Amino acid sequence: MTDLINFANNILWDYVLIYLLLGVGLYFTLRSGLIQLRHFGHMFSVLRKSKKSDSSGISSFQALCTSLAARVGTGNLAGVAIAITAGGPGAIFWMWVVAFIGMATAFVESTLAQLYKTKDDQGNYRGGPAYYMEKGLKKRWMGVLFSFFLIIAFGLVFNAVQANSIAEAAAFAFHIKPVYVGIVLVIISGTIIFGGLRSIARVAELVVPFMASAYFILALWVVGHNIERIPEVFALIFKSAFGLQEAVAGTLGYGVAQAMMQGVQRGLFSNEAGMGSAPNAAASASPYPPHPASQGYVQMLGVFMDTIVICSATAVIILSSGVLNENVTAISGIELTQRALSSAVGHWGTMFVAIAIFFFAFTSIIANYAYAESNMIFLERNHTAGLFILRLAALGMVMFGTLAEVPLVWNMANLSMACMAIVNLIAILLLSGIAMKLAKDYNQQRKSGKLPTFNINDYPEIQQQVEKGIWDDNVLHNGEKSQS
């Protein structure tokens, strides 16, 4: 079984996804006129007024926190460490590359998710790639295929990955047996998961900003503590990215291809741009400004915060600590991050990482489930029994993850992630013309001093594709001006 999974991963990552991901991201970056650079400041402007919501949707800020809850997890702490040990420090450079071009991809997929969102039986907004595949492309079979892969990946496998890192960190820092960690995780996660999407969004809104800020502040302290090494760290990243030296001191050197593969693979796992996961959260929001493109900007910011900010913080902690000068070949991902932080701040650094990974990974578990729930609803309209089974299965995988071996769990995650990403990338390529029209409309309204507001009547070519009642009552409030 392991050999088969490894073979499939090698084919998909080495020959398909890495080129498709980079190619699609570059295409959107160029077609949008470098939107992630030209409108960088506007991402923060949208965020300033993002706490508005209504009875049908969560706020844009809650949608961002939910997507960050899924993004900011083991990929930021354990995944970065794995990328460095497997692909060398140069893998961090390729994580930055995939994040930069992925910001444009995130804009497109989240804008489309907002446009094609629907309402579920309780009147809550639902949407995501499966929905825009069905409504925009008229290919329900494609949405079914995507939903299947997402439920496997986010509802099951990724939760095992997150639980695995929590158990590993707790064992290293507090010597707690994994089975006890699993039991506690199942109880806490189950309480929130059975509370539904709004319960998940409220928890994410409280926990994610606090832990992300605390981790980033600690990383800044480490940078200050090792300030003389920082130029050397960045030089190491760039040299290793282009194969100019060994990947990890004292181990076999890796080429550019290995650094690139690890960086893109871990970068995608961390920021999820193009994977089709974050659009599920984006579609659940009541956007402000009331235009689909505003959620594109919000989720574009999510990619930046995840990789450029938090993943870079982990990389600097590890590379400036000197732990790579030791024999780290037998040290797994999260333990390497713990040792690196402890070398700078003392033993409490190990405990801090254990606590951080608990909150990051725990919020990822509940956000991952939220994505799976939206896709289960897509598959099964009368969904009560299906959702109950999905919740039990998700919690079962949390328990499994605390007891499983790391390599098998990560390989399963990579395979399921690759499959859903390929389906989604094809879909957003086919629908990219619509996303670009919406981006143009949004920014033309901004330039004219208006609050960008989507009028479905201006788009007769897509009016029949969009669910009635979603955008029909979208009214511009007199006197409001656009955000800068």
C-alpha cells in the first residue's frame, strides 16, 4: 500500500501538479496585471471593514480566520521543518514563489466561489469549487469528483496529519502518551464540530489571530536574538534554492529539483492556493464591499499571512538556531522546530511550540471539517445522516492520526491534496474569464469613487448560472465611498 501511494505521489507531483500549479499561478498573475502587487494595500483596506455579516453568512473576517485556521497548522511548523530537511533551505525560496503566484490563484478561486454560492436548508451560504463546477461549467460530475477528493483529504486525512503533530509535540514537550492526546482532541473537536459552521467560525475568529500574533512576535524576538545570523540565513536560502551548495550541512546535497519539489509541495500544503479548500470558507461569507471580488482580496491576504509571514518565521527560527549543524536526519518535523526555538529561548520554547501546534492544528481540524461538510451537502441534499457519519469519521481519523506513523500519513495527505488540486485548477482555468470580468468591474467602481457593488443584471451571460436570490437584492447604500 505504501509503495503504491509513493508511486502515485511521484507521478502526480514530479510530472503533473508542480508544473500545473506554477503555470496556472503565473497565468493568473500575468492576466491580472500582477494583482498581488498592484493591489497589495487594498487587501488590508478590505480587512478593516470585514466584520459585517448577516443572517445568511459569516463575516469576511470570520471567513478569513476560518481559512487561516485550516491553512495555519502543521504546514507552518512541521511542514517547514520537513521541507528544509528534505529539500534544503532552498525549499523556503520556492515556498515564497508558490505563495506569491498563489495569491493570484487564491483571488480567482475565491471570487468564483462567492459568485456561485448557494443557500443550504438552514438558509446559510454554502459554496466552493464543487458549486462553481456545477453551476459555472455545468459539470456536476466534476464537482462530485472534487467533493470526493476534498472529503477524503480535509474531512479525513488532513485531520490525521494535524492530530499527529499535536501528539508528537505533546510527547516531546510534556511526555504525554499519544492515546490520551487523541481522546482529549476527539472530545474538544467533537463539541465544536457538532455545533456547525457558525460555531467553527466563532472559535477560529478568537483563536487564530491571538496565536498567529503570539507566534510572530516570538519569531521577531528570535530574529533580534540572532540578528547577526540573519544575512547568512537569507544567503543560505537563495544559494540552496539554485543548487549552489549542499541542502543540509552534513547530509547529501540536493539539487534544484528536490528543493523546488519540497518547497512547492509544502507551500501548497500550507497556503492551499489553488487547492480549492479556502473557497469553501470564502463562499460562506456575506462580503463587504458587497461584490464577489472582495472575497478574492480577503483570501489573497490569507495566502500572504500564511506563507510569507508565518512560514518564514518558522524558517528563520530553524535556520538561525544552528540546529542544522547537528545530526538532524532522525529528527521529525515538529521536533526540529521545537529544538530550534529552545536553542534561542530555553526549554520553555519547546513547550510554547507544543501549545502553538495544539491551537494551530486544532483549529485546522475544525476548519477542515467545515470544508468537508460543505461538500457533503453538495453531494447529498438531504444530508442529516451523511453529516452525522462524516462527523464520526472525521473524529475517528483524529484518533488514528495521534497513533499513526508520520511518513504514511503525510504521503496520504500529499496524494489526496494532489488529486483535488488538479481538478480545481482545471476548473478555475476554464472559468478565469468570468473572474477577470468581476475584478475589472470591482476596480472600475473603486476608481470612480463608488463602493464596489455587484449587479447581476450587468452580466446576462452568467445570470442564469447564479442561484436566484443570492445577488438580486444587492443594493448600493447611498453615500458610501469605496475603500482605498
